[in-house]
Amino acid sequence: MFDTKIAVLLRDDLAGWQALNVTAFLVSGLPEMLKGEPYVDADGVKYLPMFGQPVVVLQGDAELLKKAHGRALNRDQTMTIFTADLFATGNDADNRAAVRKVHTQDLDLVGMAVHGQKNAVDKIFKGARMHP
């Protein structure tokens, strides 16, 4: 078992393609140190390493996302975020600019991801349910 947990929380009103896109973006920001060893198949073809532990994908409404974000901030927990504004941007510079222009309490969050101690992550995402 793991002492830490990787969890993603998605807003429950996202279209399927949006949920997949947001999840991919959120986990891409997690620390490199979470990756395991590279994979190699029986023919010696090498593949990139993946996270060395499972990723839990959860969902909740906009209010739960706001609460979870606040809980993470109160615990000084680092996180990745994805706001609704990012659906209209096309590159990393524009993504960062879109987030930069909005005050913390006004972020229109559609997803967030956290890696931390299991009990801390569970408290941050209290009330969320497993994504179907």
C-alpha cells in the first residue's frame, strides 16, 4: 500500500471529452518524482514511465470543487487546477495568462489534482464520489 495518494476531482457537469482532457492536463502537472521506472516489452521496446501508484478520479459539483480548493489552500497543499477559461485557450502561455487574471476566490474551477498524504487528500476531497 501507499502512504500517499494521487487524486483528481472533476466537476460533475463536464462532457466526456472535457473530463478526459482536464484529467490529462491536471496529472501532467504532478511532480516528476512520482513516476516509476520505464516499461520494456519482451522485444526490448522501451516505453515512458508512469506514476508508481494509482490515480483516483473523483467528481463533485462546483461547490464541492470550491470547498476542496479552499481546504487544499488551508493545508498549504500544492495542487494543479483547470478552470473553465482554459477550454478557450490553445497553449500554455495563454492558459497561465487566463488563470493569472482571475482572483483565487473567483476561479471557475472544473478540476483539480492533489498528491499528498492519504488522510490529507481524503479530507480535502471529502464529499466527492468516484467518477463513473
